[in-house]
Amino acid sequence: MKKIIDFLISFALFITINYITEDWSTCTKLGKIYYYPFWFIRSMIYWIVCPIFLPEYFFKQSKFYQNFKKLQKSHLR
């Protein structure tokens, strides 16, 4: 049960960071009031279609991808 909960939490964090995060520093107070309901609806739509993101999540968690990112960072230095 703990593994399932850990998976759900890490998957939720993955979707939130990659697809739902919004930069609110560029909006004024009035803009935030106007934009927030639409942002919330967009977030709910992402959560409804979140099984589509499972292959990307598993790929980015794979050892191959992690090694590729390490190699990419070492060549950029």
C-alpha cells in the first residue's frame, strides 16, 4: 500500500511541476482574480487526462533517462 501511495504522490508532483505550475509573479492582483478560475479548470482537465502522461513519467524515471541527463550535464560544463 505504501508503494502505491508513494507512486501516486510522485506522479502527482510530476504532473504539477511539468504541466500545471503557473508563474503568478507576472500577473497583477486583478489579473490573478480573473485568471485563477481558468487555471483551476485547466488543472482539473490535466488531472482527468493524467493517464496519458504515464509513459512519459515512466521514461523520465528510467535509468536510461537519468544517465542521459547526467551525460548531458557533464558535456555542458
